[in-house]
Amino acid sequence: MALAENASCAKPGEDVVFSEIVELNVGGQVYITRHNTLTSVPGSLLWEMFTQKSIQSLARDSKGRFFVDRDGFLFRYILDYMRDQQLVLPEHFPEWSRLQREAEYFKLLELVKILAPKISKQNSIGDEPCQSDPEELSPSVDTARNLAAASAALAGTPGGSIPTVASGCTGQDIRRSGFITIGYRGSYTLGRDSQTDAKFRRVARIMVCGKTALAKEVFGETLNESRDPDRPPERYTSRYYLKFTFLEQAFDKLADSGFHMVACNSTGTCAFAHEQTDDKIWTSYTEYVFYRE
């Protein structure tokens, strides 16, 4: 527990001494740290929670951990900053704006100031037309750029003209091609001699494999990145999974993004048979491969 033994019976208004080690549940992610770390930035929200508020006013989960309803993944960087007041982020970190929002919530003013120039630079890069990774540019985009350059060159030439090319080259117009694989593990019960209907259990987790940038584009906020949080956008991953458990919902999102199914595969294994009913419990793994040109 994060509190001293007599903390649970403390009365409102009494001083409560926290133990040296404090357990936090931040958005479902568990963190264990020192009390001195949480109070290292005077005026911050965590400093207020653990120095100014009573135990009764602090929310706790079923295991007694102090609960904070914020982004559990980004809190790791908040906690790192509070340890030594330095910001160290991985390369290709994609969540600058969201981290700044978390810093504002936790009242870490110096961290907000550190993040502000990074976000301004990122936004200025995003405003440039047709920004994308060089390896991701499609031939059609290169053609559009060449035509635009030719048009500009001919504009200063007497009698020179070229058909107008649509200049609305935004990030949404550049659709990266590639594959995304959706996989899930399931189980079902089959009666004796297959004479009864199979009883299916719900899908526990839908996994996503493919290029990081594509997965984030298609699934957005419904993508759980906690198992592979620092993956650069141009790299591939097989550790993401979805926050929902309906395959049709995943298929709808892929279809809305222009993907279509090109292959699927499934394997099944009989895990065990019930001794009294002879019902067989089967486990299966299924993959669906989607592609966008």
C-alpha cells in the first residue's frame, strides 16, 4: 500500500504521513515511485495531491492505489520529468501536443515551456505542402510536383502554358499504400460428434500488424500502443491491438480508409475435452490481410 498503516483511520484535517513508496494507477497503468518524486515540483497537481489534500479526498482503485484518470502511457514522461526536471523523449516521438496537454493538466509550467517550441516547429513543418517521408511518396505525388514545377517554369515563357494541376496537396490527399494485418485468438466449444451447435466465446483482443503510420491513420484513438509506444512512424510493428473487440468495427474502419481484404487464414487446435460431456474446447488463431493501393 502507498499509505502508512494508520493512514486509513485518519480524520479529516489531521496530518497524514505517506510512506516513502507510493503506488499510482494512471489510466489503468500502474506506477510505483517515491513520495519525494511526486512532490518534487511545488505547485504542481501531484504536489498538491500529496501535500495539501486529505486522504479521504484522493480517489483510489480496488487495490488501494491512488487513481488518476489521465493517459497512462504519457504519464511515464511526466514522471521521468519530475525525477530530475529534464525532458528526455525517444526519437520520432509523435505525441508532442498530447504530452503538452498532460503537462498543463499536471501544472508543470516549466515542462509546458520546454514543449512549446517543439510543437511550434512541428506545426510549421506540417504546414509545408506535401510533407511526407521521402520513401512514402507515391509516383502520382511526384508527377503532380513535376507538373507544378513545369507550370511555374512555363509561366514566364511567352506563349507558354500547361493545363492547371490541382494544388490541394494535403496530408489527407497523400494516401500511403501498404498492408495491414488484423489477427485474433478465439475459442469455441463443440459437442459430441459435432451434432450440437458450436458455442463461441467473444474475441478477447484484436491485434494489428503493419507500418506504424498506417495503423495510426486507420484506427486513430482506438489503437492501443502501450505494448510498443516508441515505434517510429516508418517502422513496422506486430504489438499494437485495438481498444474494442468487434471485428466488424475494425473492418469498417479499414474499408472507410480505402483498404480491401486480399487474404485470410485460420488455424484451430483442440485444447482439451470435457470428461463428462465429451465437449471439445478448440482454440483458433485467425488473420485477415488488407491492402490499399
